[in-house]
Amino acid sequence: MYQQWTDLLFLHWEMSPDLLARTLPPGLSLDTFEGKAYLGVVPFFMKNVRPRFLPAVGSLSNFLEMNLRTYVYDEHGRPGVWFYSLDANQGLAVKIARKLFHLPYQHSRMEARKSEDGWVEYSTRREWTRVRSHFLYRGRGAPRNAIPGTLEFFLAERYLLFTEIKGQIWSGQVHHSPYPLQTAEVEIWDDNLLLLSGFHPADREPEFAHYSAGVKVKIYSIRSVG
């Protein structure tokens, strides 16, 4: 599949490694940076989503998504992302992603707009809950690529996703150019998505906040890790 991910906000909280490790399925290990583990909330815009050889189609190809994630590696030592949830406001996309990629997508009511001066206002409420999330953010400073070996690179440049199917770990590869990263100026944020996935709210500002204007992405089918 082909996609564009735009106007991404990366919010990261340092979390207990023991806590996060207990949430992972057998076959995956928690990936840490200098002994520290992180939980990330990432709201963004999905644009021009389409299968190979087919054109993008209106609202089916353009919608909002927000995920809650941590960082892991598999039995072969390959680093990637483990998703606790992925919220989207396109019901058909949620059903397709659940079926094809076996990822924990949730249908949510979501709204977002970007002002002329670059501020993104982004809000979401998962169906059947009263829990809302609200963000107001923009990029600040010149875009840069993360340097390998740094924490920025550890948090942003991940090209494998992992999922569990009937007790077995599967992986899916993504390909895109390195993110053009900026420091995120965040006026409004919350950590309510942590609560929906069974974590205690962090009750503190995220340790790291990054913004990216976006990348063009190729998505490949999932395969068994074994």
C-alpha cells in the first residue's frame, strides 16, 4: 500500500521498563535507550491511502489516526514498534486494517484542522467512551533528520511493526525517507490515551515532543517472524 503521513506529533513519556515489559507477548522484548523505556502518543493525518495499482478515493483514503506505542525487538534482534491502540475516524479503514494487519484499530470520532500559521488543532473521542483527547501543536525551528545513535533516532526511525496472531509474532515492514523532525511547540495536550489502554495517566508533561511535516510511505504485507 501507499500512504502519506503528515503533521505528526510525537509525544513521549519515560515509563517503567518492568511495567512495559509485562505488557508484551512472548517473542518480543522491550527496547530501551540507555536503560530507559518510552510510551508514545502520535496523532497525525493519513492521506492518499491506497492499494498498489489503485487510485486514492476521497474520504476512504484521507482520514485521521492516532496511536499509542512502545518500542521492541523480536527474537532476531530486529527493532520495531508495538502498538497498544490505533484510533482512526474511517470505519472501513479500521475494519480493513484489523483484517489485513491484525492491529488493534479502534473507531473514533476525530477532528483536526491546520491554521495558516501552522498550528494543528486535533481532537478525538473513541466510540462508546467519554474519554476525549485534545492537542494543539506546531513545529518550531528548521527541520532536521535524526542522527543514528541518538534518542531522537531511537524514537522516530522505526521500520517494522509487530503484531500477535494466535500466539505467534508477525511483522510488517514500512519504508519511507527519514522524518524531517522539528521541536514541537505544544499548547494543549493530554495523556488520556494511556488510560484507555490500561495505563495510569502519566500526570506530567511528556519528556519529549517532536513534530514532522510528514513522509510518503510504502506499507508491505505482514509475515510470520518464525
